[in-house]
Amino acid sequence: MEQIPLDEYIAGVETLVPLAQGDTGGARVAAQVLLSAYNGEDYQLNIVDLGLLDEKHYQAALAVIRGRTELRAEPHTLIFDGDKIFKTLWQDWKGYHVQRRSQLYE
């Protein structure tokens, strides 16, 4: 398999960020993808949740997963103001941090 081009990875991040900044089921999935690519120790993606995304966002999620894995570039470094955006996502979705996630299902 050919390595994903950097521009496709960047486009994936840029597509998922606005969705993750919302409050829908898709936003939750986009945030999980982005935050797990940002710090997989603290945030982890439930891959079954990818089925909640429409085709555009599903393809973007796959691009982020591939880009992070194949290119080893952290997603926040690829976009303007990425540090600030990802710190805000971290705070907004702290309920999905691995230490708190089980509480969501109690």
C-alpha cells in the first residue's frame, strides 16, 4: 500500500475539526479520532463509532488514522492554531478521557 500523501492527512484534520467542535454524535466521533491521534494514551477511539459518520467524515477519519500512523506527524502541528484548537477539544471532550470514559456508561 502506498503511503498517504501529507495533503490528504491535513485535509482529514481540517475536515474533522469543525465537526468535533459541535455537539452531535458525529462530533463525538470526530473528537475521538482527533484526540486519539493527538494522544492515544489519554483518548482512544471506539472504532465501531466510525459507523456514525457520513461518507465525507468517515473518509476524513480514515485519512487522519492513516496519516498519524504512516507519516508519524501529530495532527495539531498540521493546522493553523493547532495547539489552541486541540487544547480546547481536549477540554470540551474530557468526558471521553480514558480515566473518565467508563463513567459515561454507568
